[in-house]
Amino acid sequence: MKKFDKRWILFLVLIVLLASGLSYLTLHQETTKTAEQPQTQNMSVALVNEDQGATLNGTELAFGDAFVNSVSESDDNEWFVVSRGVAESGLKNNTYDMMIVIPNDFSEKSLNITAEAPEQVVLQYKINASENPRMKEQAEKTASDILNDFNRRIIDVYFASIIGNLQNAQDNIGQMVNRQAVYTNAYNSDIFQPLSGYTDQFGMVRENTEVSKDSFTSFGELLNSYEEQLADESQLGEDFVSSLDEVMNIKEANNTNLLSFQDQINQFSQGLTAGEVDQRLDQLVSTNEAINRQFAAAQQNAADSIMRQPATPLNTTNIYSGSVSLQRQLQDSSERVASLQQDIDAYLTESNEKFRAKIEDRIRNTIDKELAEDQNLNINMLFEDPNQVARNRINHAIGKLPSLEIEDFQDVGLPESTVDEIGNVIRMTKKYQSDFKPVNIDRDPSPTLKDEFERLNEKLTKEGVQVTDTVHIPENKKEGQIFRLEVPKGFSVEYLGIQLPGEEEQGYTGSLVDGEVKLPANREGEFKVSLTLKKDEGSFDVYKPIAWSWTLEQKDLEDVDKPDELAYTPAAGNLLATTQVNNGDQAPEEGKTEEELPAEETPSDGGGTSPGGGTEPDENAETPTDPPADDQEDNQGGNDTENPDDTMEPGTPDDSADQPDDDKPEEEEPGEEEKPEEPEKLYIKDHTIRHEISTPVEDLDDTTETLIHTVTNTISAYQELGSQYESYFGFGLHSLPDDFGSGNLRDLADKDSLYYLFNKKDIKDLLADYMTSQITGSVTEQLRTPAEAFRQQVGNYQTKVQQAIADADTLTSQVAAATEQAAVLNENVSQTLEDVAAWREQALGLLAEQEEIQTNAQGEQEAVLTLGSEFQPLLTSSQTLAQQAQSNTDTADQVYETFENIDTQAREIEQSGTDIVSDAEQLASNLTDKLSNDQDFAENFTEVLANSRVGDRQNENLYDFLSNPVQTSNEGTIAAQGKTIFTPYYLVLISFIVVLFTSYVISTLHMRRKQDDQFAADTSLMIQNAPITVITAGIGLLEGIVIGIVSSYYLPIDDLNKLQLTAVMALLIMAMLLVATYLLRQVKMIGMFILLAIFSLYLFFTDAIGTASTAFPTIEKFSPLQYMETFMLRIVEGSVNYVVAIFVLVIAAAAGALANLLVLSQSEKGVDNADDDQTEVG
């Protein structure tokens, strides 16, 4: 029996001490170091107050003096108020730990809140750190506290100013509402009441018209009676003429009989003396006198006196006075209505501008006068916050711009309009930074649009793209066919693969000559073309689809091209699109063979065209991004290209006019994606099949997608900033002013922009414009329609009155003519009466002197004839006068009808006036309601921040709250919280150091033991290595148990997790020790190098105790110790799966044990050399 080596006992003791001691020292130090907190000591602070104060709203303020007074009562530090020279000297001599300088313009800049670009106040301080980091930290904290105190004081002043202005605005709103009440009362008294009076005057006009109509009715009755009298007198005259005729006949009959003449003359004398003749003559005289009185002008004075009383009935003493009175009354009525219309127009119309201008001027002058008298109205400052918010948004948008160089957006395929807009935004941004405030741009390190575009071009040039097309073609009845390929301009063919129906795909790249390949005949089925294209040197428009086409011309060929021997498999190209559209439901036309059917010439834009003329979108192809307009025209033109031999018949599928759905996205046909994908069916025309494909590039690969996103993100940033320029300055995106280069943005801002509203527009003008437009607009809009209707009715009334006046003038002229004729008739009647009286006297003398009868018979005959001839004109005049009386009656009827129309118009005008008064009353009610609403608004506005005043004094508590709404409260420091902090760094180091030491000792002792054992070579390899393997595993378990127990005591885990941690640590240390021992035993120096390299990678690149090295951030992942650290951290956090962890560790330990059992033996020379190497390494 061999003697036991006592070095193993010493080795075990050292291992236990090393494992437990290192664990205790490191973990105990980590748990106790957080409990020790440095004590903060007071500082000596030199305060230099150079502040000269400032004035805000008439109040002198000095923040520097206020701060000096406040710090004199502070016990946190020792404060010394000294001059700048004393402070700097004391700072150099270590008399003061810190120096704070309050500049002379501190209060002035702090209160410069009304400036367009207020400057920030600079509070200067210096620290005498004396290489003491705690003192420097304390000084920084003190400076931060001082800054917060100053900010709180300045905010307090700002809030006091804003709330003061708000209180003044609340007081002024009440005054404005009172003024509006005065304006409402003025409207009621100056406009509404006069309109009511005008309506009453229209009622009086209507009453006067009714009186005139009644008076003229009496005048018409008088004319009728006069007409009847003239008719009776005319009949009497006719009877008189007939009597004279009879007398003349009798006289002629009695001329031959003188004897009977005596008797007849006696009878005639008796007839002349009879009362009937006297009565008729008297009636004729009285009638003529009555007619004369009716047409006499002697009553003119009486008519004038009557016309001066328009409210009384008309004077109907005679015809002439009645007509004159009627004419004067109509004239007076017309003048009164015209005067009334002028008064209404003066108040309401003058083209609706004079009245509106009067109201606007009156209201605006009153508002401007009241606002000018109030010097405390200063609420323009309310626009400062919105102005600053708008400016901050613009600054934020400028900070997100990727570039301010227009060259980055040229020659990248963008539309000219988009490039122009981006250029406008860049010029506007540079102008904004020069006129307002420079803004730093956060440069995005990602590639720009131009870089992405160049990278895509390079990829297409070097690697190329792959496109395929699969269709269904009919059987070829010829012996062969020629395949012609047309590639897009700027591309070359890298690979051509053709798959005939029922066969495998074969390469024909080498057989492609001038774009043609001779192919054998095919049967009906799927025909597939695979093509790999490489772009030539030069620019490439990625927004245009790739257009290519192929043609199959069926011919009888003697030989065909052979496919390439080795099929080409494209590795670099990416599949763009595959045309797979099912049009199999379109059957050939009845009565035609396949050879007679038209060839399908299908321009494909990611899909196929159905033979019926409609386009079915590809189920699997994405809708391409719409290219510019000119590109679309080019594509359409390319799709309509035909072979010279092809003659398209009517109704062929290539009719572009029958493709209305070519641009519709595939999402518009739900359920289409679920249909089975079948190839497009083509037909033969003139022994030729042609197919055109237009494939978009947007689904090329990640490079193209990145380019699309880059374009969208880049352009959106400039468009967003441009829209903010448009709203704030009134321009900036689509166009710039002509004098943009020479002018300033403040002067170029549009009057409708936010900048002009926030900085130049006076809120007094806004209030005056708003109130003036509201009042005048409501008044004029509500009075416009009834005023126009009233004006039209008055015009109609005036027209009819003028017509009545014209008719009255006609009647007056006719009455004057009748008067002249009546005077002539009266003279004739008087002359006739004189002649009759003279004739009677002669007849009486004849009777007295009968002897003279015979001699005077002839004279009597002549006298009778003369009487007949003189009475005939009198009869004719009477008949004419009767006709004129009839005409006067008709004229009077027309005048009466005119009065009827005037009365109707007067009633309508009165009703219109009533409606206008009603509308004016409603308007007055609306103004009153608006006044009530404004009073409610004033009351609600007064309640805004009503707690800012307590009585007549300001609420200081509210100001304190607004200046410092949030306070922090330190509830103490919980020292036990530091125990939860765990860093597995030390535990990993302890484990690796223990494993490294143990593996080195075990490998060394085992090697020397093998040198002493002369019979070890006779046993097998695994039996030789079994003892050292068991010893290594046992020592590993012991070390893991010790480290696990010590570490679990100091880690914040429960008892169950402590037991699990101990078991896991035992398995982990055992597995590590077996692997390390194997490396040192088998490869020795190289093994040691591997272990030290693993340890170095973890030690120098881990971030467990600080910031890891950023030069090689992935190197630490190559060290297994990094994963061990993560595993330990998860154990403490309780997120590890113990079952999986134990299973993995058992497998690792088994692998390490198996490796140790298979360690190969070496010769003695080799052992000696290994010993020497280990000695050198040690």
C-alpha cells in the first residue's frame, strides 16, 4: 500500500480557506460599503451682488438685494457678501469654497418679458474644489439651489404681472358691456321709435286718400246729374226746332190766304203770350246760368282756401273748383310721400353704405375713445405664450431636418416641384436662423437619400435583379419557333432560362444571339421565362417600372439551339415579380381555330390583362408606387407597342381604352387572394405570341424599401416645417416673396399670419372690429329686405300718384274748354232771348196794326227763318256740351279708379311699415338678449382666477403656489435598501480563481504521481485516469458547496433559493474544474493560455462594475464567464429555471469527466519537458 501524500491535506485546507475567505471578504465588503455615507459639510460662499435693479409696471425690483436678504438668514452654508476682488482673492487663498456673482443687469434681463427675443440671465459662479470631489458636488448642488430660487422669484413676478393684466381686462370687460347697453338704448330711441312714427304717418296718408276717394265720388255724381240736365235741354232744343219748322210750314201755307192770316196771327199772338213758351225760355235761361256757374272761375279763391286744408273733403261747389282742388291735393300727397321716402333712405340706404358707415363710425369712435382713455388695458401680452409655442414647434421641426444642403436632393429622381419646395424650406430655414435664433440640427447618422440611391444603383450594377414570367400557351403545330427577347434600356442579360411546357427549365444564355433563341416545338401548357438582368453604368430611375417583353414566332426550323450544359442558378439576383394571372375562362371565339385567334399581347404591370378587355390585378403582386406623370405616359406608350407583323383586330385584349381598372389596387377585390394562382393564357395570332411585362421596383429588396422610407421620412420633415412656416409667416413651402433675399422675416410676414397676429396686431383693434361688425352687420342685414320692399312699394305709389296728377291735368284742361264753350252758349242764349223779345214786340205791334200785316208778312217770314237759323247753332252747341259732359264723366271714372289703386298701395305701404317696425322690434329684442349674454360672459370672465384677489389686495398664497406648485419631501434614507444591490462580478472572479488554482495543483500533483508509479502503463487509459477524475469531481463539489453556502448567506434570497443556489454552485464549480483540469493535463501550456484568455476577456471587457470598453463591444461575448455572470444575476432575481440549469450543468460535468478519463499518457521525456514548462509557467 502506497503512502498517503500529505500535500493533499494541505491542498484541501488551502482550497477551503481560499473559497470561503475570498467569498466572505468580497461579499461582506459589498454589502457594507453602501451603509457608509459621507457627511456633508458647510461651505464658505462669497456672494458678489452687482445687481442695479429694474422697473416692472412702475415698481422698482432688485432680485440681487432680495437674495442677499434671504441668504443672510440661511444656516446651510456660511455666506459672505463681498466685492468681486475680495471674492476672487479669497477663492485663491482657500478662504472661500465658492464664489457667486450676480451681474449688474440681472434684474433688467429677468424682467425683460416684453421683448421680442428676451435674453437669458447668466448667473456666474466659481468653485474652489481643491481636488475634493465631494466639495465640488456640494458646490454644484448649492448653485442649482440658488438657480431654482431665482427662477421661482422670477416666475412669481411673471405670474403677478400676467394676473394683474387679467384683472384689468376683467374690469374693462364690465365697462365694455355697459357701453354696449348704452348703444342698445340708443338704437331703441334713435332708430326703432322713429320707424314707428313713420308707420303712423303712412296711416294718415291712407286716411287722406280715402277722404279724397269719397269726395271724388260726390264729384262724379254731380257730373252725372249735369250730363242728364244737358241731355234734357238738348231734347227741349230739338223740340223747339221742330216747332219752328211747323210754324214755318204754317206760315208758308197761310201766305196765300190773307183772310185766314188774321186768325192765324191772333192764334200765334196767343201762342206767343202763352205761359208754355215763357216757361221753356225761362228753363233755357236757368239751365244756361247753372252751366255757367259750374264752369265759372269766380270760385277760384274759395278753391284755394279749401286746398290749403288737405285733411277735409274736396270742395264740389262747381266743376272747375273741384278739379283744381283734386289736382292740388294729389300734388301735395306726392310731395309728402317723396319727402318721407327721402327720410327713410337717409336712415337705411344710400346704397346701404352711408347708413352702415354712420353706424360703424359712431360705434368705432366710441370704442376707440373708451379704449384710449383706459391706460391700464394691456392684454396684448396674452399672445406671448402662443407665439413662443409656435416658435418652439418651428425650432423642433428645424432640429429634425436631415440636411440644409439643396445638393443632397438633386439628381435623385424626385419631382421638380418637390425639389423646389424643399429648396424653399431650406432658404426659409437659413433666413429664420439669421433673423431670429440659430437652431442646432440633430444630424442623423443614417445614410441620406442620395447615399441610398447610389447604393441601390451599385447593387443593381454588380449583383443584378431576377424577373420571371409564367403564362399558358397553346400547342405549336410547327416544327420549331424563334424566341425573341427585348430587355429594358440600360440593362444587359446575365442569365436566360426557358421552361417549355412539360419540361424542366434550361439555360439558353450562350445561345442568345441578337436577342433570339431557336426553340423546338411545344405542346400546350405552362411556359416560363426566367431572366437575370444587370444594370449598365449610368443613372437609373428607380421610380420607373422595369419593362421587358418576349415573342414566340412559330416556324418550320431545321435545327434548334441546344441549352447550356450546366444550369445557371442565380445567387445574387432577387426575384422582382412573377406574372401569374388566370384568364382561362376566356374561351376562343366560336368558329375559329387557334391559329386564327389573335395573339395575346399583354402589357403587364405586375398583373395580366384579360382577353375581354378588362384588367385583373395580380393576386400576389403589390401595387406599385405611382411614378410621375411623364413616366406614366412613357409606360402607356410602351405597352401599346406591337410587332410589325401583328395586326390587332377589333376587340383584342390590348385595347387600352377598355382597361378602366388598370390602376385599382388589389385590395378593392376582397377574397381575390384566396383564389388559386394560375398562369395567364395567351393565344396565337399570325403564328406569333407576344407578351409585355412592366414590373415595379419597389418590392426589389430591403434596399429599395429603405430608399422608399428614406424618401418619405426626408420629404415629410421638410413638408411639416414648410406647413408651419406657412401658418406662422404666411409663406415658406410653395413660394417665397419677391423681396425675400433683401427683406427681414418680421417685415415680410403676411397680415393674415400668426406672426402678425401675435406680434403686430393690437388686441384693441380686434375688439373694436369685432364689436363694430357684429352690431352693424346685425342691423343692416335685418333691415335690408323690408327696406327694399318698402322702397319698391313707395315707388309704385309715386308712379300711380303721378298718373293721377296727369289725369287731373287733362280733366282741368277739358273743364277750361267746356267753360269757354258754356260762355259762348250763354251769350247765344241771351241773344236769342233778346231776339224773341223783340220779335214778340213786333208781333204785338202787328196785331195792333193789322193794317201793316200784309206789308210785314214778308218780314215775318224772314224773321222766322232767321230765328230758325240762329237757334240751330245753339242746339248744336248744346249737343256738343252733352258729349263733352259724357267725356268728363268717363275721365272722372278713370280718376276714381286711380284713387282706388292709390288707396290699395297706401294700405300695402302701411302693412310694410308695420312689418318693418315689427322687424325693428325683434332686432331690439335680439340686441337686448345679446346684451344679456355679454353680461353673462363678463360675469364668467370675471370668475377666471377670481381667487387671485382677496378683497382689494393680491392673493400671495396663490402666487406662491403658481411659482412653486410641486415640493419634494425627504422622508429619510433606508440603509437596508443597499443590501439588495448585488454584483455577480466578484462571485465570478472568486469561482474562476479557485478553479484555476485547484486545476493547476491537481494537474501538477497527478503528474508527479504518475512519474512515481512504474506500473501505471499496464492498466487501461480510463482506469489510469479514473482516480484523478473522481478526486477532481469531489474537490469541485466541495468548493462549490463552500462558495454557495458563504455567498447565499450574504445574498438577498430566501432559504429555499439558498439551497438551490448551493446545489447549482456545486455543479457549476465541478463542471468548471473538470474542464480546466482537462485543459491543463492534456494541452498544458496552451490550456493555461486558453484559461487566462477567457479570464482576461471577462475581466477587461465586462460592464458589471462600470462602463465596458466601447472599442470592442462584442468581445466580451466570447468569454463563458460573461454567461456565468448573467446566470448568477438571474439566480438572485429569481428568474432562472433551475431544472434546465441543473440539466445543462450535469451534461457539462459529464462531458468534463469523460474528457479527463480520456487524457492521453506521454513518455518520460515528454513528461519531463511538460514539468519544465509548468515550472516556467509557475
